[in-house]
Amino acid sequence: MMPRRVPIPLLYAGLVVAAGLTVLPFLWVASGSLRGIGDFQSDPGAWLPSALTLDNYAKLFRTAGFGGYLANSLAVAAITVAGNVLGGALAGYALAKLEFRGKRVAFAAVMAALMMPFSATFVPQFMVTVNLGLIDTRLGVALPSLVLPISVFIVRQYAGSIPDELLEAARVDGAGELRIFRSVFLPLAGPALATTTIMSFLASWNSFIWPLIVAQQTSTYTLPVGLAATQQAAQNVTDYGLVLAGAVVVMLPVLALFGFLQRYFVQGIAATGLK
Amino acid sequence: MAEPTVVSPGASRLRRARGKRSHTAIGWAFMLPFGIVFLLFTAVPIVASLATSLTDMRSTDMRTPFGVDFVALANYGTLLGDSQFLKAVLNTVVFVAVGVPLTMLVGFTLALALDSGIRRFRTTFRGLFYAPVVTNIVSVALIWQYAFNQSGTVNEVLAKLGFAGPNWLGDVHLAMPVVILLGIWRNFGTAMLLFLAGFQAVPESVLEAAAIDGAGPLRRLWSITLPLLMPTTLLVSVLLSVFFLQVFDEPYLLTDGGPLGSTESIALYTYNQFGFGNFGVSSAASYVLLVFVVVFSAVQFRLLRPRS
């Protein structure tokens, strides 16, 4: 951007230090998760394992219930992503490409939902869920995020770039609106749907407060809730390795996904300025 | 639909109206999945929340929500008389006033560094700096708890340097800075990304012209880049303010609002009152927060509009 300023090597040195500080917690937790209980007792603060072990991970899935939490997290994420791709595509397309009475109201609703703070809605959301009989179910955990306003917003922004003539041509050929949506729009909407998938997966996977409220028995815990519970339980026995391994299991899938698909993540943020 | 088939000056208008009507049905049909979720989990709750804040509803009334008593503004009065709520408001103001500028500073500095002519590893660095944003907060908070323990990693490093480290998260004065630090660590990636996008609006040619005219790097930053970046800066500040206004995860997971309520935010206060079963008070507190957030968000969308 700016010609001739900070020398390049100095710039790299600064960036490496900053990146190091940023990833330090990740390295620390990965290292700690590979240390055995005895290792922690002899030297609690060591940075590197004296001997590598996968015991903590084995214990997580055998006795700490992480298999169940993982299954719940995956199921909730699958429901959430399916709902967001479908509901987001339909609503985003309608807002961008269909003329209908009340469209401004519909768009205002999307905007209102975008800015609504969770703390202002969760008490009634909880009561709605109780009265639907969905407390302590995977669907109940997924429900409030089933069609996120951000998904509608992403598809709407993208659909705006698709020329009207394309849809008009199909309309002249006598295709119905649903047919046009399915056969003309959807095949072109790949990038927007990819971004929607990633954003809604991220929202679902990292969601913590709502699952904490709705999942009341361990059988419906998602990974973050299970991890928090495991940490509390482990405080008495100071089983650090187990808790750190749990932390790795919770954050690794998203970080791996992010590593491969950084472009879509970045597009999602840049398109909307929102998480 | 049986429309009269009259050929009259009004016919074309009629046909248009009919066409529009059928589109209206289709349009709303497309909106339906979003609409249902919106009604059940945003529209109804936001009205119900306001209504609840005017009643003495408690957790025991959950299945008979219409059997509660109307208490007008009594819950809001309770809030004003509750020193813990006032403390939570103050804490939230501190979160925003300290967290937002520092997050922006870190994000801006990194964006500037990434945009200063380096080519190799640029995407890698960007990815590493953004990683905290996508990382699960429960995992991260847990790492921070261990790190800032009395016998944690931070104190161990301090001990090697010859200092006796304090009990960070148990100290009324030190817990808040640690909680804010986590908020910064978690959000600076977003600020960086938005600043990087904003730099596109600063034309290279103008900077080069200024350089030829003898303006130094700092002068160019101050007199060209920063003024041209103003819309982005405003956007980032409002966006982060909305995040920090709603701060919940960081204090909940690190300190549970303690010690002595010194890190409790309004959102956490709301959650705690919900936990105590005081749904009316909880809803009132959430509405106070809502007013703050809506004002900030409205400003944010006003700023976003000309760009989209």
C-alpha cells in the first residue's frame, strides 16, 4: 500500500512475533493434551511432554462421554446447516430477485434479527422451546439458529450479482418460480451456499449459552457444554491433561476447516462485516 | 380466482395487480422458513421479553405465563436500586471503552503490517491472526484460566524473571484486565480483516504522489490513509462496540463475573437473574441492554448502507 517505509525484514520479524503470541495458546494446549497424569504431577508447568501419550484422548471417549457430545454436536450442526442452506437460499433469493408486497417489511425483519442481542431474547426463547416440548432434544438445541439472518443476508447479497435477464429468459420460457429457483438460481449460487454452510456450521459448533440452557442432561450435551462440565468435574482431581485434550477436540474441527477454506470464511466476514 | 374479463382502460392495471398478487404469495412462500423461525425465536420473544419485564414472572410461572401479575415498571425500579446491576452497567462501559480501542489498535497495526508490501506468507499470517475468532470460546477460556492461575503459566514465566505473580483472576483489580484481554484476543482478527478491506479504498497513486512530494511514511499514514479510512474505522468501532456491549462468554467462563462482581457484565447479570428464577428482572435488564445495542446497531447499518 505505502511505498518505501518499514524495512521488509523488520516487518516479517514483527509479524512472526505477533503470530507466535497469537498461536501460543494453541501450541500450549496441544502439548498439554499429550502429557500423562504423572507428567503433570511431577512438573505442572512444563511446556513439553516428557513422554507423548494419547491416554487423555482415549479417556475422553471411553469414560468422559465425549463420543456422545461429539455425536450431538455433529447432529445439531447438520440440522443447522441444512436449515440455513435451504431457508437462507429461499429467503435470500426472494429478497433479491422477486417483487412482492411487503418485501421491505421482510427485509427489515432480517435486519432486526441480525442486530438482536441474544440476552434480550433467550428467556422467551427458552419458554417457547419448553412449550414446544423440545427441551433436552437435538432439534431444540438447533431450533433458534435454524435459519440465521446472516444466511439470508449472504445469499441476498450474492443473488444481487446474478443478472435478471437469466431468470427472465426462463420465465418467458414458461418456467414456474420454484423451477427457476431450483434450475437457474441454485446451480449458480454455489459460492454463497458454501459461505452459508461454513458460517452456520461455525455458529452451531461454537454455540455455547443456548445449548447450556436447553441441554439439561448429559445425553444432549454438545461438545462445548460437555467440555465445560468436564472441566468443572476435573477441578477436584486436577486432571489437566483430560481437560486440555477435550479443548483440542472441541476446537480442532473448526480450525482444520478454517485452514482449508480460509477464503470462504474471509468472504463471509467481508461481505457482511459480521461474525 | 375469478377475475372479470372486461376490456377497459383498467384492464392492464388489473392484470398487473393480479400478477403482483401471485408473486406476493410466492414471495412470502419463499420467506416462510425464515419467517417461522423469526416469528418464534425473534419477534415473539422480543415482545414477550418486554411484556415479561413488566410482570413479576418467575421460573415457576413458565407453563402458565399469562397467570402473572402486572407490576408496571417495578422491575426497572429494582434494577436502579440494585448496586450489582449498576456495577454491571459500569463494567460493561469499561469493557467497551477499553476493549474497543485496544482491539482496533491491534487489528489496525496488523492490517497495516500485512499491507505494507510483503508478498510471501501474507495469507498464512492473515489466517493465523484470524484463527482466534473462529476458535471455540470454551476451549480458549479454559486455556486462559490455566495460564492465569496462581500457579499458572504466566506466573511461572514471571517467577523465572524474578517476580512473584499475583492471583490474576481472584483479584478484584486484576481480573477485569485479563477478561478484557481475552475479549481483545478473540476479536482483533475481525478488526484486522475489515481494515484490510478498507485499505482497498486508499489509492496507491495518491500515496505515491505524496511520497514524491516529500511526505514521510508517518505523514502519509496520518494525512492520507487515516482520513480515507474513516468510514471503515467508524464501522469497525461500532461493530466492536456491539460485540463488547453484549460481552458474556469471557466473564462467564473466566471468572463467572467475580471476584465480588467485578467482571459481571449486563448480559451476565441478565443470565444470572434468569438462573435465580427472576424472569421479570432478567427481562428488564435485557431490555436496558437491548436499547444500547439497537442504538449502536442502527448507527452501524446507517454506516454500512452506502457501501453495499
